[in-house]
Amino acid sequence: MNQPAGPDNWNRRKLLLASATTATALGLGSGVATARTHRSTGRGDPFTLGIASGDPDSEGFVLWTRLAHEPLAEDGRGGMPDRAIDVDWEVAEDERFHRIVRRGTARALPEWGHSVHVELAGLRPGREYFYRFRSGGHLTPTGRTRTAPAAGTVRQPLTVCTASCAAWEHGFYTAYRRIAEEEPDLVLHLGDYIYELGHLQYPLLSGIARSVTGWQARTLAEYRRRYAEYKTDEDLQLAHRTAPWVVIWDDHELDNNWAGEHPELPQPDFERRRADSFRAYYENMPLRASNRPRGADMRLYRRIEWGGLANFHMLDTRQYRDDQACGGLVGPCGAESAPERSITGERQEKWLLDGLRDSHARWDFLGQQVMFAHHDTLDGPLTMTNMDTWDGYTASRRRITEGWLNAGVRNPVVLTGDIHEHYAADLKRDYADPDSPVVGTELVTTSVTSGGDAEEGEFTGDPDNPHIRFHSGMRGYLRTRIDAERLRADFRVLPYVSRRGAEASTKAAFEVDDGVAGLREATPS
């Protein structure tokens, strides 16, 4: 939750922005520094990839780090020895670690890329906590995280920042730094955390801001190396250690536009590649043991409950979907409306609909990847739709929409990434009927960098998509403030990403009142 400016907040901001050197100096002689000595690798700082927390509940959260002396080592091992390394961790109620509430030692195993996933329980609900790691005489900067409120709590406001699509070559991660400066309670990342494509494989007419190491990632070593390079970015590290993250993948964590067992182009080794990418994803994200992959399968859909205020139903619209209709290009061609087609798969769809029926939250969010609302991309009387979105799975979209209506969901909101553009849309029961009622809201976040610099005038409406209330192609992120009475969405944009230092501003703002379906324009702030 955002807090008023003052000495305490200023000290926290300084601490979270501090370098690892400063954090080490602050920690000497207290807390982790007094833990037992470990076998040292005799090399430099192993915490080059930063730290993170994620998936909070009312009693705890996950703490994450991954050890790597040499992040870009070609074998994907980060320059680490082929043995387990002990890593101490601490959790405290204050940023100076005077009130330590938990401490322990985790084992970073080579078979899991020397990653560490610590699951905390038994903490107090609705509280801010601070954490850090130590290994081989090296101490990390301090991370800030929090537990979710107790069940039924609705009076504690929630600030969420949502991001997606961060192609390394297309720009700098200033948006992540601006997210950190918001000091949100929660960060949702809706996919394309990395891009599997290598140097100059995802070019821009406007040029490349920085080079990515290597060619297209296809093996475990290559995926590990790609994550490692992304995670060396200071702005991304700052955003991770400022708030707990809830992550979900899209396509570029594996292969562009993959669908279930189908790659974009024929690949005889796709099952092995899928298993390698899933393993690397788990190794590099603050996920629970229940999400650990088993070969080429990884259950990533899950539910994050934030007291009685909000449920976040995090969906996987890649692993279980039918292949794209109409040859995977554009439609409609008729095949996209086949009643048996699904973007979620039968089991995940049932899990979602059961969760919506059982929900008592004030707000129910569907955190997912591709645009949910109907989107005609062709001007004029003809229609063109993207088969990689829910427009390619119209029966699936109808079942989900009818599901939240039949369940009496109080405030359904779909949160989306993927498209590299901001959108605000009213969701309709029947998009072909202009008089069909509004039954929900979709908020689409633009990309962190993908697409590069963009400048744009004001949105003046879309006659082919009257339910779309706002659109912008600029880079940035979505900031959402939620309380018991209303939701406010601020579409934050950056004037450029081709160089560092851009300031964020609000391009447009909308509100949704509790119990009233549909967007209401608000004054940007």
C-alpha cells in the first residue's frame, strides 16, 4: 500500500535503492552475518541475479535467489561448482533487521541451477516484511515484501502494478524502476519475461537499444543464460526486491506463439525444449514447490487471495490450448467458433469456474496473457481478428463469461498483457449485439520495452470496436488501486526506452465502481 512521504519512507527508499556494497555494510555484525560459516567457492559475489519474493498468502510468501558468479557462462551454470551451496536467509519486521522473525539455511542445488526457493508460513497477515540472503561472506541488498490480509478483510487498500513483454534488445528497463518507485503491494507479470529470440532475431525498424547475448534459446543452458542476462539488469532487480511478484508466462519464455504441444514451426525436439524452458522458468521465478515442473508439464495456474478484497485467478493460456485456428494467422474463418475449442483446457476451465462460484471477494481478477475482448483489427465493414487471442477461441470466451455471470461474480476484471499496447475495454455478453449489456472490464498493459520507442496522440475512439474505451501504443505499465468501493486504473507511459532515465506519466485513467459493470473515465494523476 502506498504510504505518505516522510522520514521513514525516505529511509526505506534509500535502503531499497542501495547498492549491494551498501547493504553488506549495513548487515555486518547482525542477523545473517552471525550465521554459521559456509564452504566458500573462493570467487566473487554469487548474488549477481538479485533476489525476489512472490505468491504471498496471509501467512507467508516465497523468497527466491539464484547463485551465479558468471551470469553469462556458456554452459548455463553461472560459473558455479557442481555441488550444493548453503545459503542463509533472514526475515525481519524492520529494514534494519533489529526484529528478526525467521531465519534459516537453504541448499542451492546444481541440478536446479543453484536456485533457492524458501516458502514461509506462520507470519502475521497484512504485514510488511524485509528479507535478505547470505552465502560465502556475501550479503544481498534488502528486499521488501508483505503477506496478504487475513481472510475476509476488505478495508485494507491494495496497489498493484502490472507489466509484460520486456524484450532486452528493444530498450532499457526504466519501467521496472518506475514500478519500484510506486512501492506497490503486489506486482503482476503477465508473460514474456524473457524473449527466446537471439541477437537481431526480433529487429526494429528504429534500431536496437542493446544487444542480447547468443542466438535463439533452445536448450536448458541457453534458457538459463538468457534469464541470467535479463536478471543482471539493475532496474529489474530493484522492482523484484521492492514488492512480491505473481508471475505467469506467455509464449516467448518458450517459443513464439506456441500452443499446447504445437510449436510455431515444426520442431522434432519440441517436447524436450518445452521441458528445458519450463525448468529454467521455475529456477528463475519466486514460485512454490507445487509449481515445480515435471518434465514437459508444469502447473502454473493458481489463485492468490488478498483477504476479502480481491482474488487473482492466474491463468495459463498456452500450455493447454488447442492449436490456433485458421492456420494460426488471422480470422474469422469459422473454425475459431467450434464449441469444443478451448484456450484454457477443460481442467483449468473447471478450476476457474469453480473458483469463481466459490469466491466471496469484492473483486475477482483474471490474470492472463492475450486479449479477452473482441478486437476487430480491420477498419471498415469487413472483420479481421487475431487467432492467437480469445477471438480464436470464442466458445471458450463465452463459457468463461457465462460462468462469472451465473456465479454472480460481483466485479469481474480481466488483466492482460501480450499485445504491447495499453487498452481499456468494457466486456460484453455478445459483441455482435450493440445493445448487449456490459458484464465486466478488461485492462491491458502495454510492454515494458517490446516495440521500442513510441509516440502517440490522443485516442479518439474506435467505431469498429465501440466497447474499447482507450488505446495507446506507448511503452509502460499499468497501476491499479483497489479498495472496497472502487478500482482505479492508471495507464502509465514512458516517452522513450531507447535510453535510460525516462519519467513515467499517466496517459489515461479509468475507474470502476463496486457493483457497477463498466469503465468510467477519471482524471489522470
